[in-house]
Amino acid sequence: MNRWHPRVLWQKLVQPIDPPLLAIAGALLLAAMIIIASASPERLTNQAISVVVALVVMRLIADLPPQRLMHYAPLVFAVGLLLLIAVALFGDISKGARRWLNLGIMRVQPSELMKIAMPMMLAWFFQQREAMLRLSDYAVAAVILLLPTALIVRQPDLGTAVLVLAAGGYVIFFAGLPWKIIVALAASAVAAAPLAWNVMHDYQRARILTLLDPEKDPLGKGFHIIQSTIAIGSGGILGKGWGQGTQAQLEFIPERHTDFIFAVVAEEFGMIGNLVLMTLYALLIGRGLMIAANAPTMFSRLLAGAVTMIFFTYAFVNMGMVSGILPVVGVPLPFISYGGTSLVTLFIGIGILMSIHRHRMLVQK
Amino acid sequence: MEFRNPEEHIDRFRSRLTVAGGFVLACFALLFGRFIWLQVVQHSYYQTRAEDNRISLVPIVPNRGLIVDRNGVILARNYSAYTLEVMPSRVQGDLDGVIDQLAVVIDIQAKDRKRFKKLIEESKNFESLPIRTRLTDEEVAKFIAHRYQFPGIDIKARLFRQYPFGAFAAHVLGYIGRVTDDDMEKIEDQDEEANYRGTEHFGKTGLEQHYEFDLHGVTGFEQVEVDAGGHAVRTLERTAPIAGNNLALTLDAKLQEIAENAFGDRRGALVAIEPTTGGILALVSMPNYDPNLFVDGIGSQDWDDLNTSADKPMVNRALNGAYPPGSTFKPYMALAALTYGKRKPEQVIFDPGYFNFGDHTFHDDKKGGHGMVDMYKSIVQSCDTYYYMLANDLGIDNIATFMRQFGFGQRTGIDIDGESEGVLPSQEWKKKRFHRPEQQKWYSGETISIGIGQGYNAYTPIQLAQAMATLANNGVMFRPHLVDHVTDTRSGDKTYVEPQPIRTIPLQQSHIDIIKAAMVGVNKEGTGARAFAGATYVSGGKTGTAQLYSLKGEKYAEGKLKKELRDHALFIAFAPAEAPKIAVAVLVENGGFGAQAAAPIARQVIDYYLLGKVPNAPAGEDDSEPEEERE
């Protein structure tokens, strides 16, 4: 067949794409459209544009062989780290936090890049040490992980810091960090909690206090969490119906199209809606873990595992905070929350998984 | 810790993946448990909370009842106007800053801010408080376009009280003002808290105060869906309010107007009563004030002006001013003499122009005296000496006992709160009033001037009017009242204020007739003759002058005295003599002689009431020399 024949072109276009992953992501995007249409209809068009951009980015990444990704990993990480340092020095302040870097034509948020750059870098690092991995290498990995995380915490942006820390942590965990060290780290984390309390910002402490007793300050810091739990609880099993959520439609839920969109899901579609959403996430995670299990190289295994677990972390932290079992940190509900940046980041992750899956045989051969 | 064997490493990795998968499932199970808790176990609790969020019960304040005169002339009514209101608890950020922004959209002046500040200090946090009242339609439209910028601020349609005739009858109607803590106590005493939810005004004085719970009505409620900003989205359910009851007065607005105008710019009081019912036809206290000033919350400048004015316009002189009755006391003294058998009508005394008691000489106003005086002449010419002697013969306790029956020194029970008691002097009163033993003792010399309505005597104009009405009604006393009936606005049912006879004084009709005949003589040939010259009806009256300044034997010369030290002029009257329809008491503060200052006012009032004659100028002061020099 002619190489310009539509069918050939189509095959070329869809070739790198993993149908199960695309189906799950597609279902999530469909759910997102339905929910944004209720929570904030005026933003639907914008989100549709973001979806197209994200899908294009996914397709481009999916086409890149994992070796290429690995090749660029140190560079991407270095650029990300430099940008974070630049933010700390020259960044724009918005809402009390220094997160943005003004490049003249656009403002970028380098911490977002770190969510992907971090697991890539650590996976690259462990790939390099594959044959002679020592305990001391974990210490080096810890430095690679903690340096950018510390910069992001200082911005301050606790949500992103949690995600970056988790992303790197998963790589280290999958790389085989011995259980004794894991247990020891967990124990010292508990012991260090009072210390962490002392270095926290007031608003961060307030969030934790609010989690413990939101009713203490019902019109202030507890307002978000009280209103979102009311939304979830009043949704019941079947929900109030699309566009019928009084908490959502009468604007009692703050940030109902972004970080608290899950409250809208739970109010309007009830527990059934929650379960559908959790099932989609579980399928996505399952597929991701499967791809990781079959990945041919150290780098691709670790990266696939970590990317998959980031999806989980996003989903769990968000649903946990909205339903009042985790403190409020700025983490969106993956694939559902309005906003182009996080959507592109997530689809870079999907693209990476697709790339690793497509190239699983090529290397083995 | 080295993985030399890739296969071993892959196994290890896969087991870690399994752990991760397990962790994912565990976390999701935890979330699921949370959803069960919130959405199944606690569902109804959160459903209620969501409804509470969404639905706000908004009280609808009822229309306050109208006040109309006996002919249906509206004296107090309501009108609807838009106000711009702020709920401080719902405003985001600094209140002053928000008001600055608001001032860009809507004209807010310094005095509006001042008043608003005052309201905030006085109010509870969750109340909606007006920052601007009486918005124009244009202002309303302008604000609505900017409403989204101002959470916690909204336009409300409110009813305002209006007194269409301004200061007219102000002391009768009273006024309403914002509910204070004291008012809240009264509301709680009546168990009316629920009904006063949303009510912001409360009667402060006059009829507005006394009939507050009749005028208020039943508050309605509206279930509204509100958004998080507190703005109403739509109405779900509505229970209409029931307007307050209307008051129909016994007061005759035209008569009241004539009476008020008759005073001109003089200070004083007038009370006109229908003797057979106790219904008040006119109740005047001059000067008065504009009760409309109080409705929106009175400005501090206006408040200061009213309270520091030397004329004391806020004082209801008819009920709270206590004045010596002067010679208007004499007819009752004469009646006491007849009742106690101390004088016969035809019994004559000689008046040399003074009366000596102990080492003190009490002067008669007429130099050289009235000569031979019987009871008729003593009233018609207002002979003091006759009453000096009579008082001495009766004794203070007999006088007090007799006068008490006519209501002197007792609250009349008029339907306006805060009436003063006045002073009916007696031995007992003096014991209570003073503390030192030498002051507590009653000296018989003190009885002498009581006889001509001086001394400790101090009565309110309403008491003088009630006594006059009782005498005119042959001793049957009614409780004076302003409200004739209360109309239920929903059913139209009228509840009449039944004329309540307080008592029938045990008097002989022949005695009453003698006194009435003498009072008719006053207006025909005595001290009231000039004021009532040419009247086509027969009336009875009595002039009086309440002495403020001790002359110590000097001749009283009006012109030489400062106005504040001039005597109070009094006049009491009833007409028509054969079947009295009206009894009047008039007091002109520092008016001088009763015959000159007070009697012409009574004449205008009676002329209108009996003949419908409308005067075209305030009652003139009769400036000719009176027949007698002092009454």
C-alpha cells in the first residue's frame, strides 16, 4: 500500500497507542466532561482544548522508545532543578506562594515538570547501578529525591511536594529498598512528626488541625472540608442527579471545578458514582502495574511502576482530602479536575506507559 | 545487597508490585469505608445539613397597623421603599473596605456610615443592617448589576412608618424606633420572640408604644433557597404575614389641628374629653416634634436639638407636666364645701382683700377685696379670700379625700404609657414626701393656699380635664382613652374600647347644679365672659392662673417679668351646659392670666366641636385689662 494511504496513516497514528489504557483514560475523560458540565459548564470548552493537547502530547511520548526517554532523563531533571532554583530566586508570587516562573511569553510552574522528571531521573540512576547496586546508592537516590522536594516545599506547595516525593519514593521502593530500612524510615518519620510540626507554616498546621476538627472553625479554615463532607454525605447511594447537587450548584463547595470536584461527583452521582470512578482508577492502576511487570529493562520497570503509582497517589490523596480523612493539600482529582497543566502531566505518564508497553518485546529480542 | 541475577531482580520487583497493588486496594477500601460512613450511615444527617445550607427561613415582617382618627383620617401609615442592607457576618474581608467599594456604585454619605456604625455597635452579628434607605429605582438597578461583587450585601424592600401630618398629634401617636435590648425584654415578657423575628421597629412612645402588640401583626415566613453568598435564588414556600390591627381613635383630627394651631408658638397643653365616655377628642402638648425623624434612626444633630431645646418639645406636657391648678380648683372646693355642709350657697362672707391666719396675711388679687361674696360670686369673680377661709374650715384631709375622688393626684389610666401622678397634698403625702420630722409635719397655714389651687398642688392637664369631664357628667367618671376601637385587618372585626366608668362620686345633684350654674356664670358675666362673648351655646368655665413667682406684696406686672417667670394660664370648660358633649382643660405655660391666654383657646376648640366653626388665626391674647387683677 501507498505510504500516504489513509489506512496506512491511521495505522501509523494509532500504532504506539495501547487500546486498554486509552479506553480507561477515555472513560475517565468522558466522566470529567459530564462532571465539569455540571460543576462549571462555562469551562467545558477550555477543558476540551486541554484534552486535545494532552492526547497529542500522549501520542508523541508514546512514540518515543524508552531508551530515548532514559537518554534525556538527566537533562530533563537538570533543567527542572535549575528552574526550581530560578523560581526560588526570581519567581512570581501568587496567593502567597512562589511557584511560577515568568518567561516573558508564558508563566511556567517547574514543580509540575518534576512530577515526571523525578521518577525518570531515579529510574535512570538505578539503571546505571543495576549490576552493582549498593546500599549507599539509596542514599544518593535520597539526595536526588529530597533536593527538589525541599525546594517545592519551600515555595510552599505541599500538594506537589507530596506527589514528587511519592513519585521518587515509589522508584526507590520498586528498586528494592530493603524492608528493614523502610520500617526504620517509617518509625523515624513518626518520631520526627513533632519536629516537622515545628517547621511547618501556620496554614499547614491549620490544615491538619482542621482535619482533626473541622467544626472548630466552620466559616474559616474548616469551611471547605465541612461543605465537601456535607456534599458527599447528602449524595447518599444514588446521588441527587446530574446538575441537581444543591451543595455544588449553590456554590457551597469551594473550588468545585478543581480540587474539590470529587465532592460534586459524590453529591450528584452518590456512592455509585464514587465506585465507578474508583473502578476506573483501579483498572488504570492495574493496567499500569501489568505493564510495569512486563517491562524489559530496569529503567522502564521502575518508571512504569512509579508513574502508575503516581496516578494512584493523585486519586487517593484527592479523594481522601475531599472526604475528610487526609489534610487538605492542593492535589487535583486525576483526569477529572479542570485544568490543562495537570492533565498534560497525567497524559505524559500515560504516554510513557504506552511507550514502555510497546517496546517490551523489542528489547527482549 | 546486590542483584547480580536479573531474573532474581525481576521476581523481587514483581513482589514489590504486588505489595503496591495491595496497598492500592487497601487505600481504596479505606475510602470505600469512608463513603459508607458518610453516604449510608450518616446520610440523613448530611442531607439535613445540606437542606439547612440551602434553605433559609426568611421572616416577612407584617404591615404595621394604621392609626386613624374618629373620622377615618389616616394619622400613621406605612410605605414601601428599598434599602441597601449589609450582613456583616457574610461580608468577605474588611467591612470598611467593602463599603468604600460600595460607595463607588451607590452614593453613601458620611452620615449613612455614621448611622451604620452605630447600628453595628447596637446589633447582633447576624443581623442585616441598612446602610442606605430609600434607594431610587436607578440605584436599585445599578446595585443589582454589581451585586455579584458584594457577597453579604443585598437590596431589600422594607416598610417604613410614616406620619403624614408630621409633627401633628406627635405626643398622641408617639413614634417607632429600632428594637433595643429593653424592647426585647418586653417582647420576651409577652412570649412574642418568634413573632418578632425580622421585626426591626418597636413603638417607643405614645399610642405606638401602648398598642405595640396590636399594631405589630403576625409575621409571615418564606422558605428561600439561598446560595453560599446568602443571595436568595428562589422561593420554595411562603406563609403570608397578617397585617397588624388598625387603631381607630376617639380623637378628632380637625379638632386636634385647631387646638394645636390655637397655641401658635406658645408652650402648653390641652385635653378635650367627651364626658359621657371618657373618649379623648384632642390631646395637645406644645411644642411638638416630627416623629418621622425617628423612623430611620434619628440623626445625632436632630436628637441634640430636640433634647437641648429650652422648650422641651419631647415632653408630653398633657401627661407629664404637673402644674398648680390655680383658680380652676375653686369649683371643686365649693362642691366640697356643699358636700361637707361647710357652706350654703347663699351664705355670704365679707372679703376685705386679705385673710389673716396666724401672723401671715394671704392677699386677694383684687385690691380692697370683693366685698360681700356668696358661693356664686366666689366662682364667677374668682374670689381668693372666700377659698382661704373655706380651706381653713374644711381642713387638708377633707380636701384631699374629696379631690381624690375627682382623680386629682392619680394616674388617669389613659392608653399612653408613662403618665405622671402629680401631687395631691395631704398630711399622709407630706409624711411620705419628706424625711426630716419638722418637714413631715403639716402646718395648718399650708392648707390656706391649697384652697386657691396653689401650694403643693400639682396636677397634670389630663387630670384637670378628667375632673372637668367628671363634674360635667354629674360625678360619673370614665377612664380617658384615645382608642375607640381596634380593627382586625383580616376579619374586619372591631373590638371596641368600652367606656369604663371608674366610679360615681357620691354627690347631690342639687350641689352639682349650683357649681355648674356658677361656672356658666363665669363664661357669661365673669372672668371667662370676654373669651366667650357672643357664643351661641351655653358653656361653663373657670379661669386659673398658676403662680410661679412669689410677689411678696408687690403688684404683678407682666411686662416687667421675664417670660419664664410669668404665671401659667389655665382654663377649664364644658359645653353645652345642659348636656355637656365636651370638657376641656387648657394650660398655657407662662401665659399670664388664664382669662387672657387660655380661655380663647378653649373657645376655638368648643366652637369647632359644637358648631363646626373653623378659626382663621391662632387664639388671640385678650390684651385688655381684665376685670380682676389676679385670679
